[in-house]
Amino acid sequence: MGGELLTGLSGGIFAIFALVAVVCAISVVLARNPIHSALFLLATFLMVAGIFFLQGAEFVGAVQILVYAGGIMVLFLFVIMLVNVQRLPQTEPYQKQIVAAVVLGFVLNVLFDAQLVLEPIPGGAPFSPDAFRTAAGRVLGNSQAVAWGLYREYLLPFEIASVFLLVAIVGAVVLGRRSVEKMD
Amino acid sequence: MSVTINDYLALSFLIFTIGFVGVLVRRNFLTVLMSIELMLNAVNLNLIAFSRRLSDLTGQIFSVFVITIAAGEAAIGLAIIISLYRQRKTLNVDEADTMEG
């Protein structure tokens, strides 16, 4: 039954990526210093990008590294350095309800995994790698295939995303101004 | 070893709940934002896994849009953090408790 997404060595590499991603994700939440959280988050992004590459989603993996690791993490680090966390009063890093929240997360995971074990999603048709690389009937590459989808079928969401980015730019500039009185 | 879609869903949900607990539990605004980014990454994992399972490119195109929205939302969230720091000199979520201005 062609139920496997990855087999053999790829499966082992996926296991390594998944394990490191989960450990780094837990460290993001538990680290006291925000700089440590940011670096663990960067490691998580890189592991997730590796999993994307394993799946044959090369364009999304590259976009993940460029935008997340190269853009959003740089933003975070700039703000951390701007705010200068050492000079802030040291407060407790966790809320009082940390035990309840962790128990809730654990219970949710147990329920979800139990459902997956009881009724696993069946495997589908065997996957041919060219399914992600064909564009206009020819085998070109994953980026070309995604581009053909983005600019033809999904052109409207693409344009809306560009308007959204404009809104985000204007909003960030307006929110980042020092004070209203100094603008003339 | 063979990896099925169920393993991907379990991993995606695990990372999602880790980010979810982070949003609930942390007092530092920056870490709350980072936990939100974790949740968005988990959603992307889910989309890419199903894209491969169904041999459909739609999941990957959707992922590109999710990454775009996450970038815009991170920028706005960080601008809000800077505003809060300038006004209150704090990054504690408990200090942002008045609704005025």
C-alpha cells in the first residue's frame, strides 16, 4: 500500500529533523532569556525548512529560510537589542497557570494521537516526484510549478497578499513613530 | 523506516500545542510573539504534508501565503512592542492592562 510519504533513509532524516524541531520548540517556550528563545526559534525554523525540502516542497523551503530565518528573526533580534532586556526589571518568566497550561497541552496531544492511532488516515496513491515539478505539461521544477499556480489560479490571493504587505508596512511605520507632536 | 501522513499530523499538532502553551504561559511579549510564529510553522507543516499526500500543489501555495501573513503580522506585533516599551518601559504582558488612549 503506497501509504508512506518517506521511506528508508529519508524517514530517518525526518525523524532527526522532527526531534530537533520539537526540542528547540520546547526550549523557545521555556527559555528565560528572550535572546535564547530567539536562537532556538531560528533553529526550529531551519529544521522545519529541512522537513519541507524532504517533502519535495523546495520553493516553500527556500521561502521559509529567506523570510522566516532571514527576515522575521532579524526583526526579532533588532527589537530585542533595541529594547535592551538587561535593563528591564526582572519578573517571573511564567504565569501562575503554567502547570494547568502544560497539562492541557499534554492532554490535547494525547487525545489527538489516540485518534490518529485508532483511525489513521489511509495512505493514498504512490507519489511521483514529478507531480510537484510539472508546469504547463513539462517537467521544469518546483519553483516553476508553484509560480504557475500562484500567477494563474491563485492570482487574486497573490494580489491581496501584496496589498496586505503594504498595509503592514504603513502600520509598522505609523506605530513606530516617536510621538505625534514631533511630526509637523 | 517509513513515515506516513499520521506522523506528520502528530508532529504538526505537537509543535502547535507547544506554541499554544507558550502564548498562554509566558510573560514577555517577545516570547509570546515567538510562540505565535511556532504555531504558524506547525500549520505550514500540516499543509505541506497534505500537499504531498494528495499530490496537489495547492497546499504549497497556501503555505507561501501563510508565511507572507506571518511576516506582516510579526512586523506589526514588533511595532506594537516598541510602542509599549516607549510608553511603559516594560515588556511584561501583565503591565498592559489599561485600555485608554
